[in-house]
Amino acid sequence: MLTLTRRRGDVGRVFLAGILALLCCISPARAEDGHDLWLRYAPVGPSKVEGYRSALGNVVAPDRTPTQRVAREELRRGVAGLLGSEPRFRASPAGDAALVLGTPTSAPWLAPLVHELEGLGDEGYLLRRTRLDGRDALVVAARRDIGVLYGVFHLLRLVQAGASLDGLDVSEVPRVKLRLLNHWDNLDGYVERGYAGASLWDWHTLPGWEDPRYTDYARANASIGINGTVLNNVNADALSLSPAYLRKAAALADVFRPYGIRVYLSARFSAPMELGGLDTADPLNPDVRQWWRTKAEEIYALIPDFGGFLVKANSEGQPGPQDYGRTHADGANLLADALAPHGGVVMWRAFVYAHDVPEDRAKQAYNEFVGLDGAFRDNVVVQVKNGPIDFQPREPFHPLFGAMPRTPLMMEFQITKEYLGFATHLVYLGPLYEEVLRADTHARGPGSTVARVVDGSLESHALSGIAGVANIGDDRTWSGSHFDQANWYAFGRLAWNPNQSARDIAVDWVAMTFSPAPDVVAPIVAMMMGSREAAVDYMTPLGLHHLMARGHHYGPGPWVVGGPRADWTSVYYHRADRDGIGFDRGTRGSDAVSQYAPAVARTLDDLAQVPDTLLLWFHHVPWQHRLHSGRPLWGELVHRYTRGVAYVERMQATWEGLRGKIDAPRHAHVAAFLRIQRDEAHWWRDASVAYFQSINGLPLPAGEAPPPHPLAYYQSLQFPYAPGDGR
Ligand code: GCW
């Protein structure tokens, strides 16, 4: 009996194994965990292999420098994965058609292109189907090795998307000089506002152990043109500048260098006291100035291409020049002078506000900085968040953009979704970035977009930059979820060229991350494109802002009141009472509108013209006020909360329809996160409706479901270990 059972079991197992093997072969998608990001290099369809092989099968690529070697290796990896066989590397393009990589110096066959390449700067590249020595060739050419690497990634992207290489003729030049990630990573491995696990940097084992993930991080960033990374939190620990930690940073810099990525550090303004034993950090004190000069020399001895410092000063408790009665310009210039001999830059943050200033918080950064225009050294960039408050689901563009013509202003976006549902909500940030970059400041008349301020073209600045607060950690997916990878990706692509379309970028990302099949790309892109607006709807519609729970910002907290400072409460921002809701920032209110150029200010100030999307940001409005939809404000508000939830339910249905077209593990992961998002979108809607109804006493509009719990229930929820909280 026993033997028989065992035999039956064996037969069963063999049968099961057979079925599984069969399923693996016929399954449209291999099982994946997302770790390969958009660089999966999954096989192209059989019908395409031959065509691509004739263009990419024979490669001529130099391998003398580290960057040449990584370009060559990336190409090898890509071709092997996509086409199923290794390319043949050859010494010269003689013979069959070839793919030729290089610069006119590293690949002499490209000499005829030398003049054309001149206009591409240090990082641009050319992809072209052409004839070299009378033979068909595909060239990836640039003035510098790094341009060639960028070109290789572009070429592989085209193949991943299934694009034709016939007649290829593309030239690309980045429009922005500094394209940086900002890591808010602490030295103990905790990531402030991080939802993707612990820091990728294992400071303890550095510099002895260089985790291979550091290389993959560099590959991923180079593939989207990111050329710098600030390793540590802006709430900085002075220890990052100590000799031991500088050696660790230098090890990372060594890994990143071949990929064109420079290392930067957040500098704590009081480091001369904490590390140097001085009794002041006054920027005009000669000992302090000497301390920073010596520190810069020490850093450059270890990291010859060190990028520079990022500084958060006199904001949220951080030390700064104002502690000594000096200005932000004095502080920035102190560091700029220390770095200048070595070619480093200072990115001085404008995220500055003080709770003891009885002024609308949205106005404070502008008030602090606008008068300092022209007072900064040439190697200083002022880094400005996209909006005047703090990375909310929607904000108007920051009024400093366009208001400091003599100072290069760098954009700071948040990629990590502190206020947008953490990693579990599917919110594609491409449309948010695009909305801000395309906004017209009118600083020099119509067409003075934020993108033109940031890329330096509006005022002809040599320095320009875009930074994104990273969403990267040690999670297998890198970003905490599969779809959050798209935000890292879109950030990089827009930093390269802020005029690109968020939709086009999403198309590329989906093709590379999931599949180029149109019946996969179209529904996913459609779902992504509306996802940010949906989050605005279920969290903070019509210009509401800063209504998240206190501290960790997880979930709704429109009732948050009291505590150490008014501008860290929700009631400060929504100002709801029995009669109406919204923050009056018009000319009769806080007058924040007047910080914008007159053409913009007029529109925002006028209740009839202000877009509904920013209504309650700029106006305090009666609950009965009619909106463009014809609904009264209260009806519109509830309508939008409900609409946001419904969108998430539609995303679930779309995703369900993709079952079988996406590999099972990733499909299940996304489906589970969408369920969390749906529940939390409901929670946001219900808690907000219950709260505002308790204030205005109005009945729910017809057809709207009442919140399932009383307000007190929502207010009682506590999440003491919600991730990412500042500490
Ligand atoms: O968005 C807020 C965050 C803080 C952060 C701060 C800043 C690094 O809640 O955690 O601190 O902004 O940007 O400095």
C-alpha cells in the first residue's frame, strides 16, 4: 500500500513537472521580480530577430577606457538578451555591415563626423544609419565616451520597444547640465521619506565591499541620463564629511565614475564646529572659511571629480548662516569659494520657512530669496521645490521660478511619494512633472516656461539643474513597487529634456518594463496617465493641500490641529468653517498671488479665471459657490473624492484584464498593491467627507454614499510605525 502510494506520488510529481515545464514554455511572460528594472532585455519577437541581428550582430567598439568598456558590455548584454545570441566584436568595420561605437578619437572611422559631433557637447550623441568606407553601418557616435554610453542605452531602448532601425538618424543633447538624484539616506541606513526599504548604501561595509547593486544602480541611472547623486540626507549628519565617511563615498564614486555619475554630499552647515572643534560656523569667520577650504582639498584628494555640496540651512531646525545674522547668500558663497578651485558647485536649497514668521508659509521662500538675486557666486545654484509648500499632489509652480533672473535655479522634484500614497499607490508622476515644467511664468512674456527657467535658456545661464528626491532602497524592486520605477525613469528622461511628453516616456517605460505588445502598452499607459489626477481627487481635490496625517503623512488628517507649529497643521491650510473653505492667497488675502508675474497673478486672483484645480489654494470660497461644472463647491468636492476612488477601481479592472500578459509574480504584486490603494482611496474619501461634513453640516449630494464610520473612528486611527517618518 505504502509503495503504491509512493509510486502514485512519483507519477503525480512527474506529471506536474511536465505540466509546469509546458506552461513555462507557452507562458507569454517569464516570471520576474522587477529587479532588472527597464533593462530586462527580454527577447524580441522571433519575426524581428533577423532584422535586428543584421544591424547589431557585428560590433566595432573600443575598450580602452572604463566607460568604453561599460558601453561595450552593456551592448553585449542587451544584444544577447534581446536577440538570443552574443554579438561578434571585431577590430574594424571592414567586411559585413557593422555597428560602430565610439568617438572620433576612439574609433577613427568616425572621423568624418567630427564637425557634426561638435554641436553635441560633452554628453550628446548621434545614432545614425550611414555608410562608412562604402559599407552599411549603424553608428553610435559622440565627442566623449559618456555620450557613446548614453547612445548605446538609447539604441537598446529602441530595440526593446520594437522600433525599426531603418534610416535611423537621431541626435540628442541634454538640455540640463546637472541631472541629479537626492538621497535622503541617513548614515544608519534609514531613509527619510523612503518606502523602498533601507538605504542602498551599506556604509558599514564600505569602502571594503562594493555591492554589485551599486553598479546596477549606476547602469540604471546612466540609461536615463542621470549624471550625479547626492548620497546623504539634506538633514545632514556632519559625519558624512569625516575622513572615514569620505573614503566610503570615494568608493561609491569609483563605482559610478565609468557611468558618468558624480558624487555629491549634503553638507551640514555647522560641520566646522562638530568636526573641526571651532566654536562658530559663522560664514564670515576666517577660521570657518579656512576649515571649509581644507575640507574641500581633502575631499578632492579622495574624489577628484567630486560634484559639490547640497545644503539645507535654516529650515526645519537645520543650522545655517542666519544663526549668525548672515544671509543665505553668505552661507552659499562660503562653500562656493571653498569648492571653486576644484570646479565644484553648491546647490543651496530654497525650502526655507519659519514658524515664528507670521506670514503665509507659501510666501516665505520667495520673500527670503528674491532679494538675494545676483548675490550668489557663479558656482551656486538655488534649488527650489516645484511648488511653494511641499511636494503636494498638486501645487502651483513655485513663484521663485522666473523671479530670480540673475541666479540659476534648479528644480527639486520628489520621486519618492511622501504625499502621494507611499509605494503602494500607483501614481505616475510624469504628468505632475510635465505640468510644472510646462507652466508659464510669464517672466519674460508668454512662453517663459518653468522648463526654460530650469534649463537655463530663459536667462542664458551656463549652470542648470534638476534634482529628484530618490525613491530607491534595498527592496528587490528598488523603488518599493513595480510602478514606482516609472517615476525614477520619467524623472531621468525629463531631466535630460524637460520638454518631453510624460505619455511618450510612459510608452517607452511600459514597453521595456512589461512588453512592447500594443495590447499591453495601451491599457497600462492609459491607466498611468490618469493616476496622478485620481490621487489628487481622492486626497486633496480642487487645490486643497497638506491634509495628510501628522508626521509620517500616511493617510488623511484634515483635522490635524495644535502641536508645535501652526504651519504643520491641516487646519492652517484648508481653513474650513461653516461658511466656506480654502486659503485666501488673493490680493485681499495673504497676497501670495502677487509673487507671480502680473499676467499669472491676475488669473490666479480672479475667482472666475483661476483654474478649478487650484481654486482652494488661492481662494476661500463659500460651500455654495458654483464651479465650472455647474455643481456647488460642496457637491463638486464630494464628486471628486468619489471619482478618485472609482478611477482606482477601474485601474484594478484594467490590471485584471492583463492577467496572462504580464508574468504572474509581478501581476500579483501590482494587483495586491492596487487593492491596498483602493482601500486607502476609500479611506481618504470617507474620512475627508466625514470631516468636512462635520464642519459645514451640509447633507451629502444625492447619490453619494455616506462614510461607513463616524468621524471619530477615522480620527482615532494611529500608525506609529508608518515608514519614512523624519527623525
Ligand atoms: O517634505 C518635507 C519632509 C521632510 C524633509 C523636508 C525637506 C528632508 O517632510 O522629511 O526633510 O521636506 O525637504 O527638507
